[in-house]
Amino acid sequence: MGKVTLQDVAKAAGVSTATVSWAVNDKRDVRIPESTRKKVRKVARELGYHPNALAKGLAQGSSSLIGFISDDVATSPFAGQVIRGAQDEAWRHNKILLVVDTGGKESIERSAFDFMMEHQVEGIIYSSWIHQEITPLEGFSPDNTVLVNCFDKAHEFPAVVPDERQGGREATELLLKAGHRRIAYLKHPNSKPDSVGRLAGYRDALQAAGIEYDPSLVISAYANQEGGYGAADALLATHATAAFCHNDRLAMGLYDALHERGLHVPDDISLVGFDNQEVISAHLHPALTTVGLPQYDLGKLGVRMLLERDEDDSGDKDDSDNEDISGDEGDAGFSGSETGDSVRSDVPQSDGADSSTGTDVDGDLDKPEHSDRPRQRMMNRVTCPAVIRDSIARYQG
């Protein structure tokens, strides 16, 4: 038997095609005896009939689809967790995530956007695999788009980003708690939010500990293995007893260079990384203590913001929106967090703005500090949790 049609169900049930359509689409504004509804649905199931969801969406002006457009998220080594978080949250609301990875090509981005809008997606998540400022595609609107791991210059779009400053502070505090006072920071030489925020967090932690900031302890190093390897001599010249590395790849290169010089982590110097790239951090010897990027929660919160906006517009809100989502992904590599999981909502003043202007709301987006501001002007910063491993030794000096 070929594809079962509306007419086939109508014939088998002994009703009109209109009645079948009303019954299977649960049209409650049309008077149909409940017994007829049940009969039609039973026949439809037995015949294997499935309503045309696309046609239904077009007729209603909406669908159960959420568009997800990314530059390189799907192909990056660890940021696929963003998609997984978005997909899980979409599915929890009975939505389907339609994913397009553009490879950073604007022509594909434009085609993907047009296709999604033609198919009546309920909104669009746009995600960048690097935390950065972007220029939203023409057609994107704060009313139908949430930015994930990126933000627009004017801060007009709702956005979900990692709290880089909190993460930098967390990484530095791990070393301070072990008794280290002379702590270096190996910083990637650019002015993107990750570099600016992590440096600010490093300085925050030092200041809170009563340690004067020393610019000579901030060493420029590209955020890759070669950068870390090449920064070893500069690091050793500072006589630092510990170092916070911009990311895990940089730390991996530093491990190699220190080993070649007969030095050992953490006996001779303690190290902390950033990103929690488990293929690196968990398999170094000793395993690298690091601070994780909350990719799963970024995707999950992005979808939640999108759907909450729709619920606010329709006046429909359910209690599931109060669920705490931060740090709830057990296998996302965020175990061992020493920080309280939280989502911070604020309106940043610049790329490196003080994230303390927001308030911890434990995933509840309905409680920004500035409640008089429209939701789309909020930037939501998600906590970066520590992952404790073996690369820190207590200072014995």
C-alpha cells in the first residue's frame, strides 16, 4: 500500500475528509462528537496515517520547528554540546531542531535563513563556535532570534554567552587556594571577549586576595600547542610558582616544553587550563585541572529564551520554565564544579564589561536586575565550572 491519505482514512471511517482533518488535528473549535474523534484517530493509527505537519504549519503560520544556524559549531571538536543542549530543550517542549552548519559562508547562511522562514520555524538560534561579536544577518530580528556564544554590537538581540570573567576568576582562585601568590597568566594576544574577560577575572581574584597586579606576569602566547610550547622560557623567567593558561591546548604545549627542561607539573609549577577539552585535559599526565565552557547549557538556555519569548507574547506560561538548567548535564564534562551553578542576566556596556552588574537567577530568566528593560536587551552569562584534576600542588615555599 502506498502513502495513506486523508481520503483513505475518511473512507475507512465512514466520515468526510473534513471530519478526519478536524479530528486528527484536534480542532476543538469544531463540534465533533468525542466518539467520532476517537473512531477517526483509531482508524488513522491502524492505517498508518500521519498528518502533513508542514501543511499544518503553513496553514497556522507556525510549526514545531526551531531553526539552528551556526558558523562551525557542528564541526568544532567539542562545541557540538551546544547543539545537544539545544536539541534536548527543544524536544522537552515537543519541538524539532533544524540544524544548518554554514561553515562561515554568508551565502549558505542566507539560504538557510530563507528556507527556515519559508517553513515557518518558530524562531532561530544563531551560534558561533568562538565567543565573539557578530553582525546579525539582514532579516534576523530580536523578536525571532537568540544569539548563542556571540552577541551583536548594539546588544539589541537576546544572547547567551559564557561568563568569561567569572571563569578567569575561578581558575585563578584555584591556584590561590593552594597557597600560590606569584601566579602568571598566559594570555591569547587579542581583544576578543574570552581574552578580555579571563584577564579581568584573573585580576579580580588577585585583588580580592590582596595581591597587587603585576603586568610582567601576563605573558602573550597564542592559544594553541605551539603557543604554549614557545612561552615556556618567558614563564620560567618570571619565577612564577603557578600559571593560568588561556586554554587547554596552550597548557598542553607548555607541558611538553616543561618536560623537555626536566620540570614536572605540578611538582615544579602548578597549572590550570580553560575550556575543558576532555580529549586534552583528561589525558595529560598528570590530568589538567581546568575550567569548563558550559556549551550544553548555552544551547539549552538559548532555546529556552526563544520559547519563553513566544510564551510571553501569547500570555501562556507553564511551570517548567522555572527548572534550574545550569550544570545539569552530567556527562558534559562539568563534574567537580566548585562554583554555584548560575545564569547571570545583564546588559553589558562593552566586550569586557563587568559582569557583576547582573544578578544570579539560577536559570530563571524572568528576574533580571533591570526588570524595566525588555527581555531582548539582556545578555545572559552562564557560569563556567571548575573541573578539578591533578595539575595543582600546594605551595610549599
